[in-house]
Amino acid sequence: MEIDRTPGAAVRIDVWLWTARMFKTRNLATQACRGGHVQVDGQRVKAAQKVTIGQEVRVRKAGTEFIWKITGILPTRPGAAIAVGAYEDLTPAPDPALRGFVPKRDKGLGRPTKKDRRDLDRLRGRDSQR
């Protein structure tokens, strides 16, 4: 399967999102367009909007905004390795400060014991005697 890189090539945005493997089904891509989660060059688009090579696509999905630049048009849905060639990922890396702190225990300690829990309660200022 070849990626069409002809400058005048155009395809519907929902089809491109599906063939480039941004959504699992074409129906999900269409619903995202209807819900206003898809923008092309900064403008909200309907599912039938045609896109061409060089346009920027922004998709808000699962609380994250993804940004892709279209570099090719796919005639059908290919494997993931081929689909990667149809776009350039411009999504910025997530800010590490926004990630929550994940408490970790030393390896091999297992579950906290009753004594550990009581010590933590005392440290937090809670009365373990009820």
C-alpha cells in the first residue's frame, strides 16, 4: 500500500483520522467531529470536510490535545507501521509537573502491616485508639 503524496489529493477528515489510525472506527472519528473535538488549521470541522497535505489537525481526546500535520493521504486503512508515514506528530511532550505523585514502597516489603498503618496514622496526626 502506498501513501498518496500528490499535492492536490484530498479526503474527508473522518476518513483520514480513521485510516491514519487516530481512531479505532470511522464512527468514533465522525462522533469526535460532531462533538467539536477536531480542528483543522484552527477551525472546527464537520466530518465531511476535505483535508489536504500540509494541513494541521488538532484532536482533543481523553483530556489530551494531539496535533498532527498531514503528510500523506491513505486510500484504505493500512497497518500501524505504514500509517505513521501519513502524518508528522507535533504534539508537545506532557509537562512532568502535572503528573501526580505516586507513592512507592521499597521492593520486597509487601503490604503494610498493622504496625505500619498505626505509625502512619500517628505521623498524620490521627488517633489510632478509637
